[in-house]
Amino acid sequence: KNSIDNFNNKIDSVIESNREVIIKEIFSIVKEISVNSNINIVLNENQYFLVSDKYDISNEVLDILNTKNIELTKITIE
């Protein structure tokens, strides 16, 4: 049980670390898009009531994110 708990903790740690890396990259992309497109405010899906597809930059962010070579931490099994 102890080794399973240790392994689960390691997995959780790696997931959180990778999540932070990806979020930083997304933030950078959104900032670049907002500056280049003269967008003054960017909201996530939980922060708006109604928005036109014209202002949805999600796909653009994903397209750029997919072109990045992001180095994530890998889980090593000992």
C-alpha cells in the first residue's frame, strides 16, 4: 500500500507540474493574441454569459499551442 501511495503521489506531482507548464504557455499565447488583435479582456468559459464566435479565440490558442514543442515531465517507474 505504501508503494502505491508513493506512486500515486508522484503521478499527482508530475500532473500538477505539467499542468503549470501548459497553463503558462496558454497564458503567453493568449497574451500575444490579445495584443496582436487589440483585445482588451479575455475570459474563460465560466466568466461570460454570451459571446459571439467572432470573439472566441479558443481554436486559435489551441492551434498555436499544438505547434509548440512543450517539454513535459515524464513519469519514471522504478
